[in-house]
Amino acid sequence: MNPYILTILLFGLGLGTMTTFASSHWLLAWMGLEINTLAIIPLMAQHHHPRAVEATTKYFLTQAAAA
């Protein structure tokens, strides 16, 4: 994976976590969790192994149904 993309994804993961921790309203906490989800999904599928892709797909579908 390109180091710039990896840096952006890790920054997004940190930003989402800090947004969730610093939130004082449930909507802001939800936005932080969504930012975390968008950042972690490509990181989960980074290794091109069938189980990693399957886990990523299941995580995405569960999160999409819950949202």
C-alpha cells in the first residue's frame, strides 16, 4: 500500500477516535464512529488473503445494516 494512503487512513482512524472521545452529543459520536469505519475497512483488506476480504465484507455489511 502506498505510504501516503496508509498515512491518510491512519490519520482518519485517529481523527475518528478523537472525535468520538471528545463528543458531547450522540450525533458527533456517531460521526466519529463512521469515520473510524471508513478508515479501518481498507486497512482490514490490505492483506490480499481470502479470509481478510471475507472479514472485511462481513464487517462492512453488518455496519451498513446497523447504520
